[in-house]
Amino acid sequence: MKPLLIRGGRVIDPSQHHDAVADVLIADGRIAEVGQGLGVPDGAEVMEARGKVVAPGLIDLHVHLREPGREDVETIATGARAAAAGGFTAVCAMPNTDPVTDNQAAVGFIVKQAQAAGAARVYPIAAVSLGQKGQQLAEFGELVGAGAVAVSDDGHPVVSSHLMRMALSYARTFGIPVADHCEDPTLKAKGVMHEGLVATRLGLHGIPAAAEEIMVARNLLLAELTNGHVHLCHMSTRGSVELIRRAKDKGIPVTAEVTPHHLTLTDDACEGYNTNAKMNPPLREAADVRALRSALKDGTIDLIATDHAPHHYDAKEREFDDAPFGIVGLETALGLGITELVDGGLLTLPELIDRMSVAPARVFHLPGGTLKRGAPGDVVVFDPAARWRVDPEQFLSKSRNTPYAGRELTGRVVRTVVRGRTVHPG
Amino acid sequence: MTERFLGKDLLGLEPLTADQIRFILDTAEPFKEVSERAIKKVPTLRGKTIVNLFFEASTRTRISFEFAEKRLSADTVNVAAAGSSVEKGETLVDTARNLEAMRIDMVVMRHPASGAARFLADRINSNVINAGDGTHEHPTQGLLDLLTLRDQFGRIEGLKVCICGDILHSRVARSNIWGLLKLGAQVAVCGPVSLLPMGIEDLGVTVFRRIEDAIQWADALNVLRLQLERMHGGYIPSLREYNRVFGVTVERLEKAPKDLVILHPGPMNRGVEIDSRVADGPHSMILGQVTNGVAVRMAVLYLLAGGRPEMAEAAKGRAGEVTE
Amino acid sequence: MSREIVQFAGGTDRLVLVGIQRRGPELAHRLAVLIEAKEGVSLPRGTLDITLYRDDVGTIGPKPVVGETHLPHDLDGTCIMIVDDVLFTGRTVRAAMDELTDFGRPARIGLCALIDRGGRELPIQADVVGKRVDARPTDRVDVLLAEVDGRDAVELVRVRGGGAGD
């Protein structure tokens, strides 16, 4: 493989507090050097990056790639390519596939498919319980040995507090986090959107904020009890933020993520029964959005993860009650982050990159998230000022279910490099 | 004016202006007279095809619409379909397209999912009339309730109306709230807190925790049916308790400072939300509601079916009668 | 005109005056008063709104107003005199006749029009006419009545070109 010299870009590496114009040299699949005026090695490809930003590749800890089982809406290959188009050099695939990723063969399958795709890295997340049924623990040792980086029953909460306690304790043996979709199923019941004034006007069943907060509180107490690492998926309420802040003050081992849509949309997006605004946890109120943004800024929430959830056009073209929950997010995440969070004045660009690359790597103990010498050659180059319009028909993902269609965004990926190889543009 | 006064569809009362609502009520008056004739038929919608597409069982609303359609000389077809798209295996989108392909003029639809009427209306050119979508709206019921109140009191503005019962699951309640507020009434709701939707006060509605307080305050009560499912869903412990605490009984009404008018959308659970003696009593306008229902529906069908302004302009241009 | 009406009906025995909305009922009332004074009887009267019987429901305009219809209970065997302000294409009268026969079976129906402006599109003629007026198809002929418009007048409005309205 040829060495790659990325020249003259603004190199932002929050892991080393680096933010300056510099050159980045990648060789043998690793970061060889970052510095000013680097020489061009023999046979190297040179990329002029003046006016662009060069950063460690983005890492998404929460995506649904639907393979095996629903290859009609996404495969590991199409998902990995969509990720690369969004600037991600690595994603973690949730196990709620069909069949569920709860055994080492299934984990191995994902690893193999990801290698064949040759785009972004795909790390499997395995199930907490067999079949995600919430009854019996899966064999964490086998799963980690085959390549799993975390366990989760996402799609569902781990309802049994006993099982969650056992999972948190047992996971400590392998140094992996237990990621929970925090939701009390009896409070969620038939809810399809946030329980509030908009739901009342539209005549739709609501999911109260308490449905999430109850499980957040429970998980924090169990993390305290077991000293196990609990990772809270897709936080959506100001009450959850409060609970996490107090837990972190006490030193409880908790990490938390938030999606781009929960940082930028409220339940108003459901007006007109827009099924592309239907997801779980639901979009909530302006006060929740404000609290989530402050939490992301001050570190109460560690990172951004998309919860990329592909669905078929026909499935979403239905009465609101019947449509499935979820939207895609890989190809709009960076643009939304720059437009709404950086240009919006909440985060600096280095802070955004920290939340989308450095922190994810740290929280799941993944390689990457840094441009230190010897680190994996996973790099994203993007134009922080490029304006573009979101056109779902252009997505590399197989699915088009996004509420941002037609939206004008600033910030676009120019090149994504994984192991020193350019994976986007393909 | 390049748009029809009411638009293409009637999906709810929330999107209408007070003017539009008043106009529909005024248009219902002459249709009341048609139903009193020996020959209860006018040729107005002759040759129009109307499909009654009911995904939920309903006898009274469907029959009311059917009478309205037939008295306007329209051709009607009743389709009773299974509930959700998933259950019946044909999506609502396909149903919409099939109807359109048969060149029907109007669809009257009742469906268990909120937003279903809007979903259909966005996808076909025919007029769509919402006969009840999930827990969202039931606009013709709201209109006939308004007309009945207006018959009795001569006005809506300033009237104190309390809607009693399971507001959370009621599309009738929501349509009534919108219609009453827009026409200037004072609106209250009364029922167990577990059956009140979040944010109801933000709509400008007073909440009474006890039926006795509502009876002291109101000029009229609109009593909603309490469904058995609510008990199974854990919202209230039992129907018996509901009747003891919230039932509109003769004894409670005797303590009212004035003669309260009683409305009920039907069908009634006699002995649960309302006593038989109240339902059949002198202050009950329940049967009047049913009569007004046909007139209101005739008015809605008439206003949506006609009224293409370009054609009206062209007709005037032909120097036809002074139309007025 | 009142004299001609009585003559046409062969007496006031079974005569009913029915005015077509709008302005017909006011004219019918005036005629009835004259007849009652002369003949010393009390005449049954009715009001008919033909909006729902028009042959062109698609052209009724975006905000149609349907007026009141009120007829004496038993029309069987009566001689109904339809009273209208202006007779033009004849379509209003056709709609009125359809509506009347839905109410009962009169022995005879006659038509009394204050103004006959020609321009018939259907084979319909008035039995009693106040005045004939020669109007072009694009002209408007408006009858104003004190009860409705504040004054009595008949106005012929010449419209240039082919369009409707001023």
C-alpha cells in the first residue's frame, strides 16, 4: 500500500490538544508522523488539504446494520460504506439482528462481512441475553473472544434488575461495558411519541420521560453496586441528564451517548404525522434539547452516537401508529454537528471531534480516536465550510428514512481513510 | 378566491376558522328542513359516488352518513374493512389508490389510527371526510354537538360546556374542544385524572376533578361513553366506582343551580357514565343530536362536493341566472 | 298582474302563491295582499329555495348559501303560481317544478314573472308577465325591492365585452 501524505490541512487531534495547520503522513496502515513541512516519501500519494480539517476518523458506537435478517434495508457492506461517507472509520453494530448476535459464530460472521466490505471498521456488539429475551446471560467470554467489544440488548431494555446486575458484574471480567436501552416497558406501552401537548393534539399515545428516567436511575444504582461499567444509550430527557450528572459527581462508572436528532429536533417534528420523526426514545421538548446540549458540552454526556436505524420506504409509508421506530443517521451526523453545534455556538470544532472520535474510542476501549504516532491510520478529511443539501436519494445507505431531507447543512466529508487506505470516495 | 371555502377535505375542527365552522352550521339549517319532508330527498349530489370506508365497527355514524348521502341522491357504497394495514394485509396506500382508480368522488372514513384520514387525504384527489381517526378527531360529531347547543341556547359564545369522561382516548372530546373554543365558549373537562391527557390546560380548558363542581359551573354537559377497556388497562379500578364518583345522576343534577342541557355522543352505557332517567329526561338533547347529525353531514357533503370557484366564475360568464 | 293571476287560476279557490328565493317571496307577498284585498280571501303562500335542485352543483361557488324553503302542508290538487323576479334561461323554474313535485301533486302549476328578459334555454314560458325587456345575453337585469334592497327598481346593466360582473 502506498503511503499517504495529507498536506496543509488544519489538523485537529483533541487527544493531544493539537489544533494547527500541519501535514499528516500515514504509512503501513498507521499514523507515521504529524508535523510541519513533511517530506514526501517515495511512491507516496499526496493529498492537498488546504482549507480542510484533518482529524482522527469518527467512531459511531451505536448503529443497526440489519444483517443478518433484513438485508433488504441495509447490509454490513452498505452500512460500512455509508459510515465511511459520513466520515466514520469505525462503527459498532448492535446485535438485534435476525438471528440475534448471541454466539461466537454470529460475531465471527459480522467480522468477516466487515472485512469483505473493506470500508469503515465494524465492531460487533453482542447480546446481553440469549436471543435478547432477557432471561439467560449470553457467553460474554466467547463473544469477546470472537471480536465483540461490548454487550447490549438494544432494541429492548434489560428489564430484570437481577439480570442487569449479573451482566454488569460479569462483564467486568472482560473489561467491556454493558450498554442499555433505558426504558420501562409498562410505561412505554403503546406509546409512539413523547407524551406531551403535541401528542395530545395529534391524538397519539405518549411515552413519558419517566419511562427512560426510571431505568437510568436503576442502572446507575446497579453500576454503583457492582462497580461495573454501564453505558447509557441514546439519552433523551433532562431528567436523565440530572441523574447522570449526580452519579458522575459520585464517581459511578457510567458513560452516556446522545444522538444528533435528540440534539436538534423536538416533538414538533411529528406534526402532520411525519413518520420520519418517529423513533425510540422519542423526540422530546425544547427544554430537554437544551439540557442535552449543555450535558454534551460539560461532559455529563460523553459522546455522540447516531443510532442509525434503516427502515424500508414502505414500512414508513404507513399510519403513524404502525410505522416502525427509527431513522438513519450516518451520512448526516457530521453536517448536523457542524451546522447546529459548532456554528450554533455550543461546541468548538475540537470539542465536536472529541465527542465523535476521541471519547467513543475511550469509552469502548477501541483503537483510534487519535493521531499519535503508531495509532491506526484512520483519518477523516472534511471541509468545514462546504454547504450542501441533504438528498436521501444520494445516500450510500440502502434506506432513506430521515427527517432532514432537503435540509441545508454546512460541513462535508472529503475523504475517509481506514488503515491507510482510502475508503471514501469509493 | 382561488380555493374552495372548506378546502378539499374535512379532517378535523382544529384546522378550521370560526367563520368556516359557523358557515357549516348555517348550511345545516336548510338540510334540517329536508329531513322533515315527506320525500326526504333532494337531487343535489345526484351521480356522485361516495364510499363509506369504515375500518372500525360503527352502526350509528355509518347509518347517519348513509342517510345524509342518500337524501342528497348520491350513490353510496359501504366498505367494512379490518383494522390496521398489518391486520388486513393491504396497506392504506393501496386502498387509497384503488379507490382513486375507481373514480369515486368522496370517501367517508373511520379508522383506528390517529392521522389516518390525513394520510388518505394527502394521497387521493377525492374529498375525504374524517368520520373518526383513532383518538384524534371526529369533526362531524363536534359540529352536530355545536349545532345542538346552538339550537338550545341560540349561541355558542360565552356558553359554559363541560365534557365529562375519558378525555384521553376521546376524539369526540378533542373535536368538541376545538369547536367550542373557536366559537368562544368556555370549555371544561371533568373525569379521573388518569383519563386526562397531558397539557389539556395549555389548550385553554378548565379541569374539574369532581363532577359536582362541573355541574355547579356548566350550562351544558357533554357526557362521553366510558369503555370497558379502560378498566382492563388499569386507568380506573372499575365501572362501578366510575359511576359512583363521576356518574351523571338525577340526584347530582338536582343540585344544579340551573337546568343543565345534557348531550351524549352515543352509544350510552346506561348506569355507568349516565343514568337512564337523565338520558331519557327533559333536559337531554341526545335525540336532537342524532337528528342534527344527518343535517350536519348533509351540509358537509354538499359544501365539499360543490364549490369549485373556477366553474362558478365560468358559469357566471355564460350569463346564467344571477346566482347569489 | 294580480288580476291576471286570478284569471289564470280560474278563481282563488285552490290558488297558492309560491315565491322563489330570492325576492320571489316578497313579490308573492305583495301580489297576495292585492288579491286578498280585492277578493276578500286569505291566500296560502310559500317560499321555495331551489339551490339544492340546480343542475350544476359543481358551479355553485365556494360559499353557497341555501335559503329557507317553507310550503303549505298539502299541495295535492292545488293551483300553484310560481312567482319569480326575472325569467331568463328558465333553469330556475325547471328546478322549482322538480322541487314542488317532490312535495306533492298540484293540479296545475303556473308561472308569474315580474320581468321576462328573453334568452330561454329551456321550453318554459310565463303565464303572467309584468314587463318584457330586451336584454343582450351579456347584460344583467337586476330587480331591487324595498323589503330587501331599500328601494324598488329594475336595472338593466350593460356589460362591455363578454365577461361576467362589472
